[in-house]
Amino acid sequence: MTKILRSTVAEIDPMLALEQIQPMNDVISNVEAPRRFNTELITGFAVGALLLAIIGIYAVVAFSVLAAYAGDCHPHGLGAPRIRIARLVLLSGARMALIGCTLGVLGLTRISRLVSSFLFAVSATDPLVYLGAVLTMMLLALLASALPAARAASA
């Protein structure tokens, strides 16, 4: 490929020098490499933060279930149905996640100008992005609360 290019250019202008011939994909890849690295790094930190949040919600819900239902005051002894206990624990986890999401969205709207300098092709105040983040967090919070809810209901 390089030989064909050199011979074609030499036919047009033999004095024209060709140096550093490389495919356009390589050129674009080299230019975009730092941005790609930054994106992957931020994605890694975001996934780590999400995991920490889910582990934190699980730990708080599990601890509160253990503290609330320890000893003689377990709701089964008071005649509470298992489904009601599980629903109560799930609602507790969802309430915590909703409070956290509300504070997060309020905080992000405060610093949206700063965040917008890091974003490409999306607005810092895009409601679909906010909705997607809140729904994802709520779903993961319910999943994190499911195991403590099942333990509380079966105890």
C-alpha cells in the first residue's frame, strides 16, 4: 500500500517527499487516546462509587434489620405477616436511596456549570440522564435491600 502511494505521488511530483505514512485510523486513534483513557478512568471510578453505594445501603439495611428485630420484639411474635415485614424493609432501603438521589440531583444542579466542561454531546442538566441515574440507583437499592428483607421475613 505504501509503495503504491509513493509511486503515485512520484508520478505527480517527484520532488514531493512523503514521510510518516500511516493509516487515518491510526492517526485518529492516537489523537483520541487521551480522551478515551480519561473516559475509561472516570467510568471505573463511577462503577466503584456505585458498588460502594450499594454495599453501603445493604450494610445499613442489614444492620437496621438486625437491630430492630433482635431479641424479643420480633414482629413475628406480634403476629406480623412475612410479606409485610419484607415490604417494610424494602421500603426502608428505597427511602434511603430516594433521599440520597434527591440530595445528589440537587447537588449536581448546583455544580452543573463545572460538570458541563467535562461532557460531550450531552447537557449537564439533561432530565433523561438524571432520570436514568435515579432509576438505576433505586433498582440497585431495592436489590441491595432484598437479602435483608428476606432474612427479616424468614426469621
